[in-house]
Amino acid sequence: MTDLVPGKLARVSGSVRIVGAGLLGSSIGHALVKNGVDVILADTSPAQLRLAVDYGAGRAEAEGDAPDLVVVCTPPDVVADTVAAELERYPNAVVTDVASVKLEPLRELRRRGVNLVNYIGSHPMAGRERGGAISARADIFLGRPWVICRDGETPASALALIEDLALDLGAVPIEMTPEEHDRSVALVSHVPQVVASLLAARFAEAPEMSLSLAGQGVRDTTRIAASAPELWVQILAANAAPVVEQLDLIAADLQRVADALRDPEAAGARRTTADAIRDGNLGVARLPGKHGQRRMFETFVVMVDDASGQLGRLFGDLGELDVNVEDFRLEHSPGAQLGLAEIAVDPATLQRAVDGMSARGWRIAGAHV
Amino acid sequence: MTDLVPGKLARVSGSVRIVGAGLLGSSIGHALVKNGVDVILADTSPAQLRLAVDYGAGRAEAEGDAPDLVVVCTPPDVVADTVAAELERYPNAVVTDVASVKLEPLRELRRRGVNLVNYIGSHPMAGRERGGAISARADIFLGRPWVICRDGETPASALALIEDLALDLGAVPIEMTPEEHDRSVALVSHVPQVVASLLAARFAEAPEMSLSLAGQGVRDTTRIAASAPELWVQILAANAAPVVEQLDLIAADLQRVADALRDPEAAGARRTTADAIRDGNLGVARLPGKHGQRRMFETFVVMVDDASGQLGRLFGDLGELDVNVEDFRLEHSPGAQLGLAEIAVDPATLQRAVDGMSARGWRIAGAHV
């Protein structure tokens, strides 16, 4: 079990109320309970609430509860309703939400004329592939960005409370405006989801034979296409404007490359294709990698069979060679009972790693595109 | 060093001539030399040829060479030229090529009226992220599909020779027509490359702050965008028709989703978005995973620090718990000195793995979207 160091919230806050005891709400509950906080859980589904309480994410509400902090963890389409209701019910509490879109709920609250002095939207960049109180875990926020959307009228004490919440859960607080947040998640999360889904959709009725040639590249490119439709329909609808803007640009880019390939003798056609690949090189190099840095590593590939003992020996040998593994990926060969372990190391240690592993009897293969 | 079991080719073939001593040519050379085959290397670049010979991929050609098999490993744009020249020079040899597009060179050869009885196109689905004789390795073909494009006039003996080549190098031979091959690689390789590149290109000038929210999902989706432009311009140009067909369809799909998000009250708008995500679910589930099967695994996440010794201990503990690791992925938290090891196991062993690892002091975190 996980034992977090008692956090700041436990010292400043009498109790925290969490509305919506699904994956995120229950996960926050677990972390705060372990942190020594009195966590009050609420959910429109009595079954979900009971599960969350049984699993130890907090207690059901009781007469006289007076939370200092309310965390709204409902689905995106009812966030504004819930935030408004909580602000009215607990006028002395700071209210935040964890929805993955920030501008639309804020606009809705403003349209209703709700007093928002005590409201600060936030968004922890964490989740799991499956939802619900059963999947909840205290540690899903560790090391993840937690966006906090303050505005001019937010009191410093309220902001500090949300920062404490993020820090107590092990997340990294990042301040943004709601507009900055929504444009950012459109770019790095919502648009990639749509693109990966539409690319993967081409395989839904493709011949089995064609798919047998699929390698690690296309598997990586389409991995997130396995995401659940229900949530994504809500997220995309709630963040439509910046998503649509990017989708239009990408559709136009695709059309431009298609036209260039259709008519290769047209002026600039080959350059259009080359520019598309080159701009992709530039873009992917800007994504933060390990620890937010952009260091270059060298990779080599070691053949392993499927036994986990083999991987233990592999890492044991690397440790004895004093080779630090910067990144690791396990690939599987189609139709073969062997795996390919792609190991990224500092360029200065590559030769030592390859020689040392070869000497210890490991079969070194090439890296794969 | 790798020692392959002497293969069939060594028994049936006096010598194999490889034209083009870059990554693929030199890699085939290394594997065949280890297999006991007399390998003759040729390259228009004397420097590249010298490197390949120095590294042990074969020998330079000599008076009186009479190869039984010629493998053309030149860049796509000169494949037809080279195949025609080799067929004329060695009328008793079987000639194959390893270009990643099969129809365009064949059409060009037919246009020229070349006698193609002794020609069989092929395509090993292998490569590395960097090219050249220096990067060559005998083992890059292990477990990879090797497409062989026979036609009606191909003699059985010639086909057998190419199959022996593929098998000797550890690849899995797959027969396809050139049309089937080109449509297949367009779908699972060329189109994903364009889509990933154009998605990543959106990051080339995006604000640093937005990119700081990027997680593992978008990193996976855009990983192949790091590929080299020069080669891809040739590949895409040579396989334009099936690539363009798919790009048009994806551009139209993107536009359809963008329109649905723009006008969410239009009839069927929400369904359009949901269908896109759902079709992506169906498509990605059809990609062959481990060993071509589509088994479901459960994943759990263990926190590790950056020392490779930790990974050795991790896999050692999993081995002692008799937990077989079906898949493994190392994630890095932005701004944090820790890694998250995502471990896929058989659902039947999940509880034992989690309990056992917790008992051994490992910190178990949730899985991440």
C-alpha cells in the first residue's frame, strides 16, 4: 500500500468534499484519506458511492458537514451545474473541478451570473484506460501536470488551497488561463485522439493480409485509438472550437500532400511532400521527453524470449555493466516466439553496453523502424 | 557476435551478388557471410563499398564472378534501372530487389520490354532509423515479414531461392501480388507516416507551455514522425496511387468530424463523432499484436527511479513471483526524477503480481491514458 507523507491540506483543511466518486474523484479521495484528510464523498449513483466508500476513498456525507474545499469530479456535461450548486450550498468553501475542458463550464457559469470568487477550475493530466471507483488509485497523479486556471478575482488563499491539493497528490501545478489550457489540450490530446482514431478506423475493414504487415510504427501511431467513445464525444463537443481549428488545418495539409502526390510534376510537388515530413521532424523533436529534456540517446536491440526471468537477467546484466537504461521498449515479432528489447542509453555508454551484453551471450539485433 | 546456423542458400548457391551496400544490402551481406555464402558487393559509391567490405558484409566483385542470385538494394528511384542491368549482365541468375514499393518498378521494367522470367520482387519489412553500411546488422530481419511478389511466369526454382534467402535471414516469407503489397504498405506504413508527420508538424511552432502538457499518448502517436524526409519522398512518390486514395478518405473523415463539432445541433452530429472513435476502436483491435494474436492483458504500473539496477531488481522480483511479463513500457514523468513502468500480465496473475510486488516494497501506481 502507498503511504504518502501527510500533506499541507491536512493541516489547513477540516474536510474536503468530492462530488462524483468515479475514477478521478475516488483516486483523489484515496490519496487525501492516506494524507490524513477527512474526505466526504457524494455521487448521484448510490451504487458507485457505496463502492467508493467500501474501497476506502472517503465517507458518505453527514448532517453538519462544512467542507473547506469541494472538488467536482463529474462528467464534463454536468460540471457547470454541479459547480453552481456546490458554490451555493457551501458559500465559504473553495470549489474546483477536474474536467478536461475549462472554458465551456466557465462560460456557462458566467452566463448564469454565478458569483465565481470561490471557484478555480483545474485539470490533472491523469487518468486510466478504464473508469469507475474500482479502478481508482491514489498514485495516478504522481509526477503529472495539474493545470490550475486562476483568474484576476481569485483570492491568493484559494489558489494556495488548490496548489496544496495538487502538490499533496504528487502532481506538478501549472498555471494557465482557461483559453490557454483548452488550446493546449486540443493540440496535445484531443486532436491526436481524433487523428489516431480516424487512422485506425481505416483498418476496421482492411484485409487481414494487409494488416499482417503492420509493425511497431503503426501500432504506436494508433495505440490511443482504443479509448472509450462516450467520454470523448463529451470532451470533443466541449472543446470544439480549438479542436476544429486544428482538424481543419490537418485536413488541408493532408489534402495538400495528396494533391502533390497525385500530380508529382506540378511545380513544388516534391517539395510539398518533403516539407511535410521535415516539419514533422521539427515538431516531434519539440515534444518534452524524459524529464522535460530533449536529450538524444542511442538505442540497441537485444533479443529475448518470452520468459520474464530473461528480462530480469537482461536488466541485471545491464546493471552489472553499470549501463543506465534511459528508455526501454519491448517489441514482439509477428508470428515468432521472441521479443525484441529496444534499450536507449547514453551515447557514451553504447559501445560498452553492446560489447558487454554480447560477451554475456545476448544476441544483439538492429533497431527497427 | 551472431552465429546463424548455415542455411539453405549456402548449399544451393555458389555466390550471391548484392547491388547497393547501404543498410539493407550490407545487413543481408552480413547475414549471408555468417551463413557461409560467398557474397559479392557492388555500390556506385566506392566509399560506401569499402566500408561495407571492411565491416565484413562481403567482398568486392572480381573477374569471372557468376552469381546465382542478385539482390538489388538500391534506392527506390533506381531499382528498375538496376534490375534491368543485372538481368542483362547475369542471364542465368535470379534477380530480386528489396524496395518498399513493388508495382512501379515492375511497370517500368515491363515498359522497357525486359524479360522478367528471372525477376521476383520482394520486400523485407525491416529497417533501422539510420541508414548506411555502418548501421548494418545481420539480425534486423529476424521474425519480420518478408513479402515475395511472384507472378505466373516465375519458375518454382526461382521462388524457392528467394524463400531460402528470407528463411536463412530469419524472416517470415509472405506471398502477395505487387498490387496487394503496395496497397498493404500504403495502409499500414506509408499513410500512417504521412498522418503522424502532419500531426507532429502542428507542434513545430506551438507554444512551449502547450507542449508541456504532452503525455505518452501523443508521444506514441507521433514517434514515427522522426523519420528521414529523403527516403520518404521517394517511397511516397513511388506508391502515390494507394497512398492518395487513403489520404483523401482520411482528409474527408477529418472534415466530417470537424463539421460535426462545428455544428453539434445538426442531425447526426454527435453520432458522427462517436462513430469515428468507435471505428477507431474496431480498427486498432484488428492490428496484430504479440505473436499475431489479440489476447487481452491487464496492466499495472510500478514506480521506479532512474537507475538501471532498479529495473534489474524489478524483473528479478517478477521472475521470482513467477509472473510472465507480456508487455512492458517505461514512462517518464514530466519534471520528475522517476519513471513509471507499465507492466502487462495475464489477467489471472495480476492480483498475485500486484500483491507480491507491494510486499517486496514496490510502489504500485495506476495505469495512464
